[in-house]
Amino acid sequence: MSDEKKRKKYRKYGIMLYYLIRLIMLTLKVKVIKSPNFQENTESYVFGFWHNKLVIPTMVMWYIEKKVVLASPSKDGELISAPLEKFGFKMVRGSSGENSTSSLLSLMRYLKNGYSIGTPLDGPKGPMYKAKSGMLYLAQKSGKSFIPIGGAYKSKWILSKTWDKLQIPKPFTTIVCVIGDPLHINKDVNIEEFKEEIEERLNKIDKEGEKYF
């Protein structure tokens, strides 16, 4: 099968995933725990979360008016891009590495125009729970605050064959979304060293979400 056919196939799966998520959303009980310093729709931010929890910000933060997501240009990226586009997110296709100049420049332009940026920090292909530097570098250079997002599902499916073990909430369950404190990354901060702190924060936020069950 050609790469183009594979992309079309995965996009079709992505559209099916969108309708599945919309149906599930109608049945869910959602609890949002957010930092009082998070100024939604008045400030633009760089959001980061783990790849296997990307359904949480998709479901909970759809209402943000100006939002952009970075997605892989691969066939796997089609699976994610299709539902996000239907949720009103603009898409930039590329990598989250610091050296991915083209995608980072595109995201920087969106930030300057008042858009918030979001992407899984360990995407698009892992390793799982290991942050890449691109979004942190973007927050540092733009002067925008970085906000960690996580949470948990009371009952969920785990797609065990995916590299990230993607989690999808089951119908009629409860999901908790935790939006952490905005973090300003000073110009003199070493991003490679800062990644460890971000990984700890994201893991802590996920555990905090689990405490509500």
C-alpha cells in the first residue's frame, strides 16, 4: 500500500475516532481542576501533555477560541489531525524537536497572533513519558508561559498496540482534567535540564487526577 493510501486510511480512522469521542462526550462527567493563574481566552500559552492523555485537552479545552496543535506529518499524524480539525484546532504538521525549524517558525507566528499552542511533549513517536525540547524552547523564545496539562479517567480503554498506550475514556465514566500553574521559562534556563522538571510535573499532575477516584 502506498504512503498516500495509508494516509487516507488513517485519516478515515481519525474521522471515525472523532465521532466516537463526540458520542462519549455526551455521557461523561467532567471535573476540571485548574490553576487560578490560568487566564483562559485572555492570554495565549504553550500547553504540554503526554501523548497517551491527549484526549483530555481535546475534550476539555475545545472552547479556547484560537488554538493550534502540532501533529506529525506521518500517517499516524492523520489519525490525530482528523478529529482535532473537527474540534476547531488549526494544524501545523511537523516534529516537536528543537531543530525542526520550519514547524517551530510556523508555531511562533501563530503565538504572535494570539493563538495558544498545544502538543504532546513525548510525541510523535516517543519514547513514552520523555519530553522533547521543541515546545519548551518555543515558550522560552516567545516569552509565553508554558502550562502542563494532565488528568485521569475513572474507566478507560487502553490501546495496547500503540507506542504510547493511548487512553480513551469509556462511556458514562468520569474524567478529571488538571491544568497546572503557568511556568515562565527564563532566557538563561537550560532547556535540556528543564525537561526533567517538566516530566516530573506532568507525572505529578496525572497522579493528582487519579486521587479524585
